[in-house]
Amino acid sequence: MKNRRDFLRNTLGLGAGLAASPHLFAASQESGAGMDMKHMDQVAEHGNSQMVSVKTPDVAQLPWRTDGNVKEFHLIAEPVKQEISPGRIVDLWGYNGSAPGPTIQVNQGDRVRIIVDNHLPEATSMHWHGFEIPNEMDGAPGSTQDPIPPGGRYIYEFTLHQEGTYFYHSHMAMQEMVGMIGAFIMHPKEPYKPRADKDFAIIMQEYAILPNINVPNSMNMEFNWLTFNGKSGPANTPLIVRHGERVRIRLINLGMDHHPIHLHGHQFVVTGTEGGRQPQSTWGPGNTVLVGVAQSRDVEFVASNPGDWMLHCHLPHHMMNQMSSMVGPMSRRNGMPAGLDMERGMGMLRQGSATSEENGPSLGRGMGVGSTAEQTMSNSPLKAENPMPQQDMPDMQPQGMQMGKPDVSKDANSVPGFPQDAFMEGPMMAMDQMIDKPENFGLRPGWSGFMAGMMTFVRVLPQDKYDEIMELRKKREGNKPMKMDMPGMEHQHE
Ligand SMILES: [Cu+2]
């Protein structure tokens, strides 16, 4: 909180005015304190007891208060610290403390008011993606409203006659690229048939964040961090379902790439798009659905096959984290130049591509101070020429990370194509302990070494295993202070 205030003061040159006004910031911190907490019960109502509320793993639920016949929500656009992977905390922009922002759930026919406060250092505007609402509520900056200035507020209010998987996002393009989106679920008046037992939402985002830097490059066209709900695999929370349950997953994409999302072990049908429910006559079996930019896709399946099944984007580069060109070669050769003069260090290249041998390991590493292109850097204990036993390298082993023996053949270095540019020697990266949580209980040891980027599990569990995980989850919840932003959602339907 203090940092955020300092950030605004420093970045904006804001004086006491905004920065010292405590209530503006208190709202974002407590996210619901002072609001009518009766909504806890209302979540379950949805006008129909058959309805299952949607879970967005790793993302909070936005509470509301009731004002007459209006559901009132409060969103705060602000800089956030988002831990996308254990220890990798990056500076994004989001809503109410996270990127993506909290999930909003309403019922078809609801009258909704959304108060949007802008705590960003620049103007913003909120667009309600796919909503059929009056033009002046559309959030298109310039054409339907003045942008919301820093420190400003805009109040949106409309009645929603639609149903389906929608989302809200900033309508400033560069703000979209640093995190500013959230899910907006409209539950139908009449429950969908067949009824789903579990209903999940996953938002896909991608960031270009160079090593040693915490701020994404919003103009980049290539991405090295790929996230589901603000977490890169294996840090995201698996979807836990009972054997035999019908499962709906709502996939939402806002970035620069289209993502073919693939589920192992099951066939699913696509039952909805960003325009709402599709007629059953259009449902055909598949196991991969292309979720284009600005689209949503609902998929449904019966979890008929027990096991831990991967759910992931199938673009190979999106199944990796922190893709850095030359990682492979650096791990196997005796040294690579790492350090450039100021201009090139900041990305202004005179020659060669950003991934060339001379530029690749050096870009974004520094300002050229105290480093020269002549200096070679040893980046890994895995030099083929002087292999060092792992136990002699305690510094190379972050706590909780299991550095396995690289599983490569003796003559690997003589095989053309080895090592590949971003080759991470898989098991080295296993971090089971760092991401220990109830939902991961019982996974095969070392599982996390091969989960990266847009990748998680659908865990189809027999009743006893399912109960065990729910029990663990309850215990863990018991140790925490009450979370105001996750109102009763966890224990209502399980
Ligand atoms: Cu992808």
C-alpha cells in the first residue's frame, strides 16, 4: 500500500491530494470491506438452485452490494504486484490488486452498476466486451466518453439481458498488454442443459518480461511468460473434479496470440462463445479449441477418465516460461558475451537480430555499466567441458527447487540441434515444494518440472481422493484470516 502510494507520488509528481487520501486506497486493499456482505448468500441464488457458481482458480471473486434493485460493484484500476511464478513478482496493471482483475458474476436480467476508479498514472477507460448496452456505457474512450483521468471515477450502469462468458477490459491497447482484463459471467435465467457440476473460468495472458526486469514490454510481439489466471505453470492451481462429473471450462483470451487449448484424456464439445450459448445442434466432439484474441470459448465434457490430465495451450512456445534465446547454448558452452554498451543494452540494436548470438544473452541485462562485450559469463553448472557435481553448487539450487541430473546422452553435444535454444534440461526446474498446495496433493514427484506456461491439470479424482483434497483445503483455509474477496464461494458447491 505504501509502495503504491509512493509509486503514484513519484510517477505522477502527485502531492498530498490523491496520495494522502486514505479512503481511495483502503478500498482496493480491503476490496469489499464495508460492503453489504449479504451477497455471500446471493451468489448461491442465481435465481435457481440448479446453478453452479463459476470458480476462477487463483483469481478473486468481486463482491457487490445491493442498492434497491441494482447490484453495485467497485473496480479499481491500479498498478499491481503479481507473482506469476514462485519468486517472480512482476509489476503489472490490473484491478483491485490483481491481474487479471476479480471475476464478476451476475444473472441474466440484472441491473448492474459498476463504479470504476482510476488509480493509474494515466487515463483509462473500461470496455464491456460483447455487452449489448447503451452506447454511452460502452467505454470507448473519445467516442462514447472522456477517458477517466488519473484519480478520476466513472460510473457505468446498465441492464443485462444476455447470458454467457464475457469480460471487461481497459480500452487502452497498451494497458490491455500489461494485464487489464477480468471475467464477467452472466448466468442464464434458465439453467443450461445438461447441467454442469463444476464450472471454471480461465483467462489467458502473455507478457514479454526480460530477465532482471519486472515490467512487461507492452509493445513486444514475442512473449516469454504465458499465464492462466495470472499464474504460469506450474504455479497455477489445478482444476479439481470428481470422477463422473460434468465440467464446464470457460476460456477467455486477451493478448497478441491465439491459443489452441488442448485437454488430455477426454473429448469435449464447444458449447458457447463470446456471444453466449450455442445451440446443441452445433456441438461436435474435439479436444482442442482455438481461442482467438478477444474471444471466449466454453467447453464441456464428462470427466469419465480418472487421472491427472494436462490442459494447456498447444503452441510449443506457450508451454514454456521465461523463454530466453540462447539458454541452451549458454548451459553447454564455456561462456557467452553478456553485457553491451548502454544503447544496445536497452534494446537499440545497430546490427543483428535480438536473438543473435551477440545480442541474445545481453539484451536487457544492464545499462552497459561495468560490463563489456568482451566479458564472458558462465551461466550454468552444466558445461559439457567442465561438468560440476550438483552438490558443489549450493548457490545454484534455489530452496525447494530440485536440480536433477540432466538426462542427456553422453554424446549429446555432438548431435546437431543439441542443445536447442531455450532448452531447459527439464527436471532441473522441478519445484514441487515451492508450489505445494492442497490441489497438488498426490501428484507424481517431479511433476512440476514439465509444467510451464499456459499449462495446468484437470484432476479427475475418485471420491476418496477428492474428499482428501477438499479436507486439506479446508484446513489450510482455516489458518488464514477471512478473505473478504472470496465470499463463501469455496464451500457452497463442494
Ligand atoms: Cu498459446
